[in-house]
Amino acid sequence: MSKPARRSLERLIEAAVQAQKRAYCPYSRYPVGAAVLTSSGRVFAGCNVENASYGLSMCAERAAIYHSVAGGHDSLAAVAVVGAAAKPCGACRQVMFEFSEKDTQLLLVDLDPATGRRKIARTTVFKLLPMAFDPLASGLLPENPRNLIKRKRK
């Protein structure tokens, strides 16, 4: 997969910033926005949604990924996460891995709400979760179900 164009990544970050504004986080007061850029060029966003029963809460990253899958797009080219010192939790890292290729970019955007300044850390999903549980390597999935993950056996 080729690297997404700079314009696509800017659009991705802006979608995550807008999603962060819609976060429902009355308990933690820690709003997070995320957006995914699919291999087909579509952008899907999500925000964290909390619940009084904390275990029922959903992270922004998984909300964005599930939104893309529901829209028929399950191969990620890039992911942007926006928040104060934004870093995906372990569950989100594993879900990102499931829908990523080796070069899927991950942009961690530390947004200062007071100034609007952004610090962007760039990495890949694979670097963020070394030794991830790999459903292809484990034999749980055939080589290419639906359009899922061509990356592993290369």
C-alpha cells in the first residue's frame, strides 16, 4: 500500500479533531477523537462514549474502526487519534492491528485546547503493538477473507 498523501492525512486529522468535539465523557472529562483513512480513501470518525457502567464505554479508535467496517471498508491506510497526550489503549491497539497492514500509519495528535497547537507523533500500528495476537499467523483466519489483511504472509 502506498503512503497516504499529505492532504489525505490533514483531512484525517481534521475529522478526528471534529469527532473529539462530540465526545461524551462526563465521567473522565477526557475527550478523544479518532479517524481512520481506509485503503479506498474514505474517512470514518469516532469519539469516545462513556457510560456510568464504565465497562460499557467505547474508545474513539474502536468507534471509528467499527464505523468504517459497518460502511463496508475494512482495510486501514492510516489512523489519527486526537486528545491530550493521546495514546490508544491495548484493546484499541489490537483492533487497529486486525485491520492494518505493515505500513498503516498512526498519527498521535496531542492537541492543546487552550492554544489549538498540535504536536503530531508519527508511527505505525505495527510498531505500537509489537508481538500482537495475529489471527492469520495463528491459523484462525484464511489468507484473505473478504478484503482483510493481505499483509501478514509477505
